[in-house]
Amino acid sequence: MKNDDKNKSKLRSAQWFGTADKNGFMYRSWMKNQGIPDHHFQNKPVIGICNTWSELTPCNAHFREIADRVKNGIREAGGIPVEFPVFSNGESNLRPTAMLTRNLASMDTEEAIRGNPIDGVVLLVGCDKTTPALLMGAASCDLPTLVVSGGPMLNGKHHGKDVGSGTMVWKMHEEYKAGNITLQEFMDAEASMSRSAGTCNTMGTASTMACMAESLGVSLPGNAAIPAVDSRRYVFAHMSGMRIVDMVHEELNLSKVLTRNAFLNAIKTNAAIGGSTNAVIHLKAIAGRIGVNLELDDWLVGKEVPTIVNLQPSGQYLMEEFYYSGGLPVVLRRLGEQGLLDKDALTVNGKPIWDNVADATCHNDDVIRTFDNPLLAHGGICVLRGNLAPRGAVLKPSAASPHLMQHRGRAVVFENFDDYKARIADPELDVDENSVMVLKNCGPKGYPGMAEVGNMGLPPKVLKKGVKDMVRISDARMSGTAFGTVVLHVAPEAMELGPLAAVEEGDYIQLDADAGVLQLEVSDDVLEARLNKLKATQVIAKSGGYMEIYRERVLQADEGCDFDFLVGCRGADVPPHSH
Ligand code: FES
């Protein structure tokens, strides 16, 4: 059968281009100013390439080349590529945080897909928030959808050693604050870290989300690890372009792939890779858009899963080694062999996930460990609850210090991030290595966008004793490249007058990560009295603009920080003509 005859009457784009009337004339005529011949409007799938290219998103700055390769594949398969831009959330430049605009980019994506003559869509994603943002928007439309990640940067190289994106900054800055290196030595490392196009080369949030896309089945196998500048990334993009055309013919919509079991596969994969805590928020938000029920407690399915990927920040290596060792297919195979994968979960190549990975070969068992020799026995994200976090909090065991996983300490409280910055270096600060550092008002509403400040640096007076880690608790997020015994995403947040708001200097806090407990040693009555007092005096300043929508409509961390009015799949019914 010729492509032209396939699903002749089913193409969504035919409702724009398929009629011999005034409306068809108008839709085709303007497109023809790009030199598109008439026969291209006749029953060929129109494939949108949703591009987050931007020179202000350096991790995605090579996406024009990637888009060209996707287009080659689409044309070879008989489709018509149409590339379009959406808001690009660059993690490194955007202030106050790229998370603030994740929902904005998802709205942009959703409306661009639904409102345009598109039969299927390829999402070009890379830098942290671009992956969830585009998947959220696409999920609300539910067309055939395929993810192509931009791939990680080559290994950073500094003084003959491999250095990882982000992780190097955190480590060297602590060394500088402890007086172990000079400012000049710190600054000299700057150019060594980011040597090529691509996303952060650690198992930070970008790499995690690329792995999430692959384990969810929304990308072709091998997506997560191929370096950005490796020629095989371009081949991958080409093959993805070819595949999306067939997905349209097969009516393989996103909801057939993004099932609840696919999300459970992704949660277990996150444990195995030592992935970012940000995935907790993003997977919830994506699930909400496609109509899958996913709760914070669903992360418990990953609790006993060992971390087997030996990558920074939890381990030693970087994404290049992960790729050369076999990449995510090896991890998925090992999960499947342990009975930890729903092998039947459908993927975008039309096959169950197990068919894609059953023969994956590992080329370095130190980079991708076996389950007999894991990096960490129980690697899954810990879900914590207690009177300090009634709706939950999370902690990443693979980034934490084993000796702090059970800890009781005296609270040193910072009311907000400015307060933290003003007092952390004060030699008079009443803090030692047994203290529990508490940071308030950095949640979704308190610091709109929920900044990645949860891994607040340790006080210099403690660092100078050689201490590398302390328990930290906040309603903030943490960069996927960071490390430490850091309790994050406390919900409800302080700005919502969750119990975190009521913690006072000198209170004692108990953390038992294994038991999933986070308890403030203050009676219910005292806690309530403190919160009532805060409620009576709380003033929330109006900011205007997008920030105001954000503050008013963003959901809490346990709900994925989506806007309340965006949750759900609204489908891709064609909007009416306006001419
Ligand atoms: Fe873009 Fe890390 S800053 S991927």
C-alpha cells in the first residue's frame, strides 16, 4: 500500500489541508509560501517537531541540527515535517528557576499541538524542565508522540580528571569555603566542565528525565545515553523521524504507551539509575495530564530496588561511560531479570519494552553493576511522612550519607533563602554537625518555581572541621547533580502554613529514612498554636504577571506542581475554523 492510501480519511491534518473549498485554500495557500508542492498536502502525515532550541538554553543549542535529522527521517518515511518552537526552559540561565516556567512551556506545547494541523509530534527535549514540560503538554493532547533527547555533553576534563556537570561545582565550592582551594583554582575549573553541546553529563535531572522517557517507552531504545555530539545521536534522530510516521499510521497514541505500569517501570528505573528527586514531581505531573493516577506512595515500589548505575553524583562515572557500557537498555534488562519490570509495557516502536532490551549487552560491569554487586542496596527515593510533612517529603538515599539516615538533631532555622545567605557564614551561628538545618518558604508558592536550594551549603565553621554532610530539610527542590542527606519537597510547604512553617530554633527533629519518618518533637497543641499565630500575621504580596498566576494556581509538590486547571487530558479534537 502506498503511504498516500494509508488511513486516507483518518489523518487529523486533512481537516485543514484535505478539502477543496475556501478553508482548504486558505490553509494550504499560506503554507505554500514555504515552497511546499501541492501533492504534499494529499494524505501524508504531517509531523510536528516541537523544538526547544535556544541559545539561552545552552544544553539544547544544537537542536537545529537534531531537528534536521528528524526531518530527514520523516521525509524518508513519507511524512511532512513542520518544525515549531516552544518556550525553552534553560536551567542554567533562567531566573529565578526554570521550574517556574515548566507549566508555561507545557501550555505552549499543548496549545501549539492542538491548534495546528499535526498528525503526530516529535518532542526535542534536553535541559531538565524541557522534557517534562513538553511531555505534559503532549499528554494533554494525546496524539502519536515520540521523544528525542538531545543527549549528554562529553565528559568534563580538569587537570587530567573527569569532572561532572554541576556535581563538580558543588564539590569545589565546598572545598573553597573550607579553605582547601583558592578562588582562582575554583574559577579555573569553569571552562573544563562544559566541553561540548549537550545536557549535564552526570545523572542529574536532564539525564534522569531522558532515562525516564526511555523507561516510560516514549522514546526509541537507546535515547538516554548517546552523547549529544556522537554521530549515532543523529542516526537516532533520523530513525525517530521515520518511526513517528508509522506511529501515525498505526494510531499509536501517547495514552497507549503512558500507562500506569509504564510509570511504575520508570519509578523502579529511577532507583536503579540513582536518578534525581525532581523525577518525583515531573512524573506525577505527566501522569496527571494523561489521566493516570500516580501517588507519592507509588514511589515505594522502588524503595528496595538497588542502585546499579555508578554515575555521579551518587557514584563515579559520567554519561559517556554509561553509553559505552550499554546504556539504559542494560539497566532495563537487569530490572526485568529481577522481576522488577512490566515486560509487556508498550513502547513507541510498537513492541513491548522487554523485546527492546532482552538482548542488551553490558560492556562494563563497574559502570552498570549487577544486582549482586550494586552501588547501593536500596536506592529508591525514600518517601517520608510525619507531623513535619503530613503530605510527604522525599530523600534520595544514593546521594545521602548512611550514618545520617537515622538522625535526631536540634533545628537551626532559616526563614527563607535570603535569611540563609545572610547568616550561614556567621561564625556566631549556633550550629554544629549534629544540627538539622531547616529552610522554609522555598516551596512552589514560597519561592515560586520551588528553587533548587534544598541542598543548602554547609556552614563554613562546620566545613572547616572536615564535615562533608549534615541533615537538611526544606520545602525546596534539589539539583539532580547535588548530593547530601537532604529532605526535600516537604508538603504542605511553609507558605501554605504547613507544619514546616512552625519549626523554631532549638526544636528537635527526628529523621528515620528507612522507616519513612520525619517528626518534629513538638506537641500537636503547640504546633497548632504556632501555626494559628502565623496565620494571623501572614501577608502574601501580589506580584502581578505570570508569577501571580503561578502562586495562585500551582499545586503542592506531592501533586506534581502542575497548575490545578491544567491537570487532565483534553485531547486533540480539531478546533473550529475562524474563517
Ligand atoms: Fe541544562 Fe543541566 S543545565 S541539563
